[in-house]
Amino acid sequence: MNSLAQTFQGNLIGGISSSQISGDGTEGFVQFGVYAGIGAEATINDTWSLHGNLMFNQKGARVYKSKNSINTYRLRVNYIEVPILLDYKYQKFSGQLGPYLGVKINQKERTQFGVTENPRKFELFDIGIQAQVSYQLKERFKLSLAFQNSMLPARPHDAQLAYPPSNFVLGEWHQKQLDKGQYFTTLMFFVSYRLGS
């Protein structure tokens, strides 16, 4: 029984997310949300382990009213996500990498004129890649910073092409990828608490 407990561990996870979406003519991780759930960790050896989590993640985008514009925009899409991450540990630090699958719960958009009627629907599934780094604070507590990016479009563009990019484009192939639809990019900052003895 002790051997099984050392191999499998449960975790409670709680923190915040900050996201943006490509192709909307805005930029910046200014839409904040909740990132929380439960996780399970399977130890392979002293260095490697495998993580499987069940998470609630709030994604979206936001534009605030400014001195130069009265336009506002807020997008909120709630997901249940399952990231599967391979973990490499070095002393108190560790790095995790793997795919995630998100299932959409609901979505809501609004502008300065109110709630958007008949918005473009997001796909039921958000599939992407997640990478994170963690630091062991105490025996049971771990602090993590994670990055996610959709690998498939979360929804189509309003027009055929994306808005012209302003910053993050890696080349023509990347622009062609962005032209296929909108992609979420999300940062998460959270604490994990290990359950059990």
C-alpha cells in the first residue's frame, strides 16, 4: 500500500489565468480568470513523472475604455481541460510539457453596446500544447507558471483573414496558420497542494 501511495499522488490546484486570442485586432494578456481543479501524478523514477489533471479554465480577451477610445470588448469562454504532462525534476525545480484537451462549457461576448447577439460560436474542443515550470515551496506545496497555446483554431475569423499581425509572427507559415482561425494563448499562475501522507 505504501508503494502504491509513493507511485500515485493526488493534488489540489488553484490559481489564475490570463489570456488573449489571435485575430481580433487587440493584444495583451488582460482577460483574467480562474484556473482550478484536481490532479494525479504517477512517479516513474526519481527524475520523471506523469501528470494528468482535470481543470476549470476561463479564457478570453478584453479591451478597456481609454482616453482615445470609448470602445470596450470582453470575451469569456469557460472550459473543462485535461492536460497530460511529462514532468522532469531537478532539485526543487521541475519542468512539464504535453498536450491538453479543453471542452467548452459556455461563451459570452459583450461590447460597449451590450451583450453580443448571435456571436460566432467557438468549437466544442480546444486542443493545444501546455508547458510549465514549477518550484517546490514546501513538502506539499508547489508553485507553477504555465503557458498554453491552441494548436487548432478555437473558432473561425469574422472575415476570411486575420487582422494584420502587430507583434508575434514567426514567418509566412505562421501567418497562414493564423489565417485559418482564432487561437487562444494563455498564461496560468497557480499553487498545487499534494494530498495524502
